[in-house]
Amino acid sequence: MVRELRAMVDRAVERNGGSTVAKKPSHRIKFHWPPHPISYSYHVLASDWKGKASFEAYGDTFEVEVAKTPHGVFGRCNELWHEDRGETLGQMLHRLRESSEPVLARQIEINRTLEEPGRFKGHLRSLRPLDLIKLLYSDDRDIANEAKTEIEKHASSRVFLNALIEILNDRRHPNRRSAQWCVLDLFEDLPSFATTPDDEEEAVDTMKRLIWDAEDDFARTIYKAGVVLGGHIPDQYGGPTLLECLHAPSKIGRRSAIHGLFHVVEWNPQMREVVANALREAAKVDTDQQLQEFASRMADDIAFGAADHIQEPMFPDEP
């Protein structure tokens, strides 16, 4: 699975003209389908669906059931779970084709990410593990999220860990940040994927490297890494790792570590003094003035609740 994933990344880089710069992904837009059936609003009866028609899209022909009523002509495409209406049969079919575009485009995008032709006509739950992993790289973050959910359902199969770690190690695919965010969300329940202490340590080391050399925080991925380490595995791994990351060469990584350490203390109050002192020392030596202030204020907040919430700084050069 890792070998095929690397080959997919190679092809993506090639399509991207050789560039390995990460792309800033758009926000996730939740996909809702099917729309409310328009025939319900007009009380079209089951006995009204007497006609047949069809329309074409993306090389496929879609069969349509037709109902002619005093309120116009209604069309129902069972394959797409969708309906529309018009004053004439031709207008209805045109509208049905146009209003079906969201689900058609989603099916096209799934197969595009899987490097397959045409539309995806199945359900994500039927896909093999490698295909679910590939979909984490989709341009459509809602598709990636659905694939992540399917992976989460099958965490007990124990087949995903190496591929998920490979995604966190990826420094080449243009869509790596949104894919990495999905992996980090899965790693909030790390023991479901990592079955041995060695597996857990490898996953933690990979998250550390992600923070250590971060070039951007697209999709809030680096922030998420700090939250996972500090808020979900704070005991054996998170605290010590984030303390190390206070000295990461990446200022974006250091910002994530400062925030993550607040969560460490939430779960491990016994680390309060150690963390507060480390943040104060980091504030003295950090080369970025904003992070100096951020670390200092976070230390005060952790030590004696000096603030309700400390806003993360935004760097002037962040897109």
C-alpha cells in the first residue's frame, strides 16, 4: 500500500509540473444529497409517473421517469436520487441535467483522485483500503472527510497505519496538507491504529517531524498536530515531544507546540511547573517577537490563569 501511495504521489508531482509546493486547500463544504424531492411539494401521485425519457451526461445515459401534471412536467432519475420539473419535457430534462451536476461532479472527482476514468458509481464503503487512502488527497475536502470516516470505521483491521504515517511524511503532493489533517484527526484515537509501543513511537516521531520543519499551516494541519499530541496523547508522548518542539526551526511549528502544551497541562496538571518554565525559557530565546510574547503569556496562563484565552499570533507572511 505504501509503495502504491508513493507512486501516486510521484504522478501527482509530475502532473503539477514537478512542483512540490503545498497547495492551500479551500474549506470543507459538506455535501448534501439528495435534495428534497420537488414532486412532494406538488403532491404528484405514484400513479402519475407513467412516461419515460432520458438525458446524457459525461458519456452516460440516465433513464428518467416522467409525470405530466397540471403543475408541469416532472422527471425523476432513480440512479441519481434526484427530481426536477419544467413547463415542457425538454425544459424538465435540461433542468434535471443541470441540477444533477453536483452529484455528477462529485462522482467524477472521486474517480479522478483514484486515477480511474468516468464516474464513480458505487459507495465508498465498498472501496479497498488503498483507494480510501488515496481519497484523502482529493481536491474536494468533503470527499476526503468521507474517506477518513470509512477508514475510522475499519481501524480495527490494522491495515492502515503504515500508509497513514507515509501521508504524514509526505513533503511532495500538492494536496498533502488536507490529507495530513485527516490522518491527524484519525490519530486522535492512535491506539486504534498503532498496535504496539513501537508503532505508537513511530507515529509520534512522524507528528514531531511534521511540526519540526513546517513550511505553512494550510488546513490548520500543524496546529492540529500540536492538539493531537497535547490533547490526546499527553502522558507518555505528547508532553515531552512538544517541549522539544519549542526549539523547532519552524516558527509555525513552535507556535503549534506552544498551543499544544496548554492541552498537556489540562490533562496533566502535575506538568504545570515544568511546562510554564520551559515556555518562559523559550520566550527568552525565540527569534520571533510574536512567539516570544505568545510563549510568555501562555506560561503565565498555565502557571496562574492569567488569561481566559490566548490568541495565536498570525505571521505577516502567512497567505
